[in-house]
Amino acid sequence: MTALNREIKQIESSLQQWFSNKAFVKAAMVMDYPILPEEQVLVANAISRRQQEFATGRWLSRKGLQYFGLPDEPIKMGKLRNPVWPESIIGTISHDGEICAVALMREQKQMEKNIGVDLIHLSQRTDKINNLISMFMANADELSAVTTLNMTVDPAVLLFSIKESVIKAMSFQLDDFIDMRQIEIYRTDKLRFRISGDSINADILAATTDNYLATAIKVRK
């Protein structure tokens, strides 16, 4: 098994632990996978790398739809550039470095309202993210809050990734792009977040492989 394949399996293992055992979770190397014409048009003017990232996410996601017995239909894009899932499905896509990961679940009345996942290739992103910290940190207490997860990751990188997961999980109810400083990560009995002062009932999760950080948000009903 190559080092990259090992990381892919580790990411899949974390996602499987975080989500229901009935969830579809899959990761793959970013490549030029076949997608539907209705999906291709969404990135027709993008650079080659972006097209590959998009294709990998859509290809994996449609495998998820098939897993749930749904038609192999195009996954379109919402106004926040988020994937638009069929009714009864909640899901999330993330990619960074050489890996793309997806998680899809059937919406259930008593469980998750939505989910979000973020991947970060640590060696490629750490310095860049630290240089941008003033653009996403709501207050200095956030860095102390995320250190309670006891991760061997730069706190600024962990904070940024958690907020990316929040945005993906909350895109279903956001009307416009959100300033990350409107999202505040804080600690009470557990790590929590609020948006513009409104607390959200959710779980915050994180794990690492040798080269990647994965975070996830599960918004509760």
C-alpha cells in the first residue's frame, strides 16, 4: 500500500467512526474522473486542477447516491457553491492536496440535520493559514478553545478547518457567504460554535493522518 493510499484509508476510517454506520464515506486521489455533462458545465471555465477536484467530488458523491439506491443524476451547485443534494440526503465534499473525501447520509428525523467535513494538507497550508489568521479568528480565546481537542496540529490551522466545516454544514440555511469571524468557537462542557451570537447544537470532531487534518461538524436537530 502506498503512503497516499494509507492516508486515504485513515481518512475514511475517521469519517466512518464519526458518522452513522449507514453513511456512505469514501476518499480518493484527485484525478480527472468522468462526470455528467450538467456537472461539467459548472466548471467549464475553471483551471485544470479545479476541474479535477470538482470531478473527483462529484464522481464519489454519485457513487454515494447509487449506494442509497438513488438515480445517477447530476449534483448541481448552490448559490454558495455548495453541492445540492437530492431530497432526503445530507452530505459534504472536501478536497485538499491530493485527496478528496465525501460523506453522505439519509436524513433522519431524530439525528443529524446536516454535516460538514474539511480536509487540510498540513505541510502545504500551515504557514499560509497562520499568515491569514486575522481574517478568520473571532477572538484569541478561540485558539485556547481548540487546544482542548489535544491535537498535534497548529491551533490556527485547526481553528480554520473547523470553521470551514461549519460553513459546509450550515450552507443549507445561509443566505450569503459568511465572514469567518462571525463564527465563534468556544468551550463549555464541550467544544461548540455560534454564528453571529446564535449557538448551534452540533458536534465538532477532528483527526489527523501523517500529512492531513480532517475536521467534521454534525449539526443536531
